[in-house]
Amino acid sequence: MSARKTETEIAVRHPRETSVLIGHREAEAALLAAYRSGRIAHAWLIGGPPGIGKATLAYRMARFVLAHGDSGAPAVRGADTLFVDPTDQTARRIAAGAHGGLLTLERSANDKGVLRTVITVDETRETISFFGSTAAAEGWRVCIVDTVDELNPNAANALLKILEEPPQRSLFLLVSHAPARVLATIKSRCRRLSLRPLATQDVIRAVAEATATDPADPALIEAAAASEGSVSRALALLGGDALQLQTRTAALLATLPHLDPNELHALGDALGTSDRVALASFIDTIERWVAARLRGPDPNANLPRLARLAEVWEKIVRAARDTESYNLERKPLVFSVFGMLAEATR
């Protein structure tokens, strides 16, 4: 079976439906040990690059806690992992999004059916009524925030109020692609759990399982090798000519602060008008380029320039979300992104 698929052909299960965790055994063991101790922290900040399994781990933990509400039960004491059989009633209800003990905060569609760019304060305030129910009598209440990076300022403050006075038998699992940018007041109330990018072979296994692709398929192996440990990146690279688009974008980034209008026009044409996989690959390449410069080798070499670059990245993220949400033309985004980056790197 060929791994060269279009976006619509790549069907991937939601993390709430995923029973297999690939990699991250140390992180899983830390969560299991904390729960087994009977003194688990009420909030965890699960951080790491996009697409490496953070949400999958969060749902795996939620599933285990809700299936085994007594941390001292034999099933918990004898467990080696957080695995819960997919046929278990709790697992089935979570997979269907119908478990009363689990609340998920994530971006939702507005009245026009367009995906919002942030998690709103009204959605976050649902946690008040959720945790206000009889959690102690009925068992654990678990809230997954996927991702905390997408909370708008008012939503972040609303979540903070709950974290400051957590109800009994409550568990918050906050997923973050950029833990350093999470509010310090939120971070101070969470135990940190950092996940590293997956090994290439683990990426191959994860993508093969998610898409029913032959693990030996050359296209899958090529995508995994270029994914830098991210399953979502590997999936994006499997869609159409995403790998070629990534190479073209990287070549233009290497010429900054100089700009070639002809090449920018060509890149804008390559992005098309509605291909979300191509857009994701473009933004992903930009993100890795920016992150490499913010990390070093000497991050203090030119602090004003780095500050400008970080500010530009925030603007790029907002512009990309608007482009995707409202299905805007890609070419103006390309010119805008490279214009901002050129200005920031001069």
C-alpha cells in the first residue's frame, strides 16, 4: 500500500480514541507512580513539540483514572502502564465523547461553523459548573486542555481561578506546545512533564498504525526521517507534495533578509487555495526555523533581534490561523510572513 495519500485519504483517530501510546514510557511511568501514591498533583503541564503524543498521553491518563477511581485498588497496584482495554465501558464512553467525568477544552466552531482561533472564556467557565458537581461522591473529575497555548487571556485567568482552589478528586491535564509561554501563575500550580520528540522508528510505527500504512513503504520512511520526531509532521509530509514544499520554504528562509518576489509568488502558488496540509507544512517549516534561532547557539547574542523574532512569530501564528479558519488566499500570507521575517532579521 502506497503511503502517498491526499489529505482526505489520511484518516487519523482522535487521541480520545487512541488506546496505544508509542514512546514516552518514562512520562507514563511518572503519571502512574503519582496516581498510585495517592498524592497525585491536581494539575499537570504536559509539554513538548506538536504531534509527539502529548494529547494521547493525557487521554490515556484520564481513561485510567476514570476507569480505576481507587488509586489503591489491585488493578492499579498491579498495573505496569496506563493501558485500559478499548472495550472497557469507560474507554468506550470517552472515545464517544460521552463520559460525564471528563471535560475537554479545545477550540470549537463559532456560530458560522468556522473554527475559532482561541479557546474562549465562556468555554473555560464550563469548568466551574463541571467541578462544582458532586465529584467527591461520584468519583474523579478530569479536565484536559488541548492546548493551554490557545486560551485567550480571559480564558487563561478563568482557568487559573479553578487551579488556585482545586476541588477534591480533580485532575487537570494541560497540553502545551510551548510551555515557556504559558502564564507563570498557571505553571506554578502544575507539575511539569516534558515529552521529547519520538525516535524515527516510533514515528513510523505510529503513522503506520494510525493510517493502516505498510511500515516498509519508502514514502512513509522518508516522511518519518524528515519529521524530527513528530507524528503530525510526518502525516503532513505524506499529503501530496508537502515534503517538496518544505524544502522550497527552507531554501527561501536561508536567503533572509533578502527576498525574491518571483520565488515568493511561486511558493504562494504551490500552497494552493484550500490545501490545509500544504499550509500546515509551510507554517511548520517556519516554526522550526524560528525556534532554531531562538534556542541558540548563543541565545543572548542579539537580544533585541531575538525579541523581534519572537514577536513576529506570534503574529505569524495568528495570521496562519485566520487564513485557515476563514479559508483565505495563501499568497498574501506568504508575502506577509517573509516580509515580517526579513524585517526582524535585518
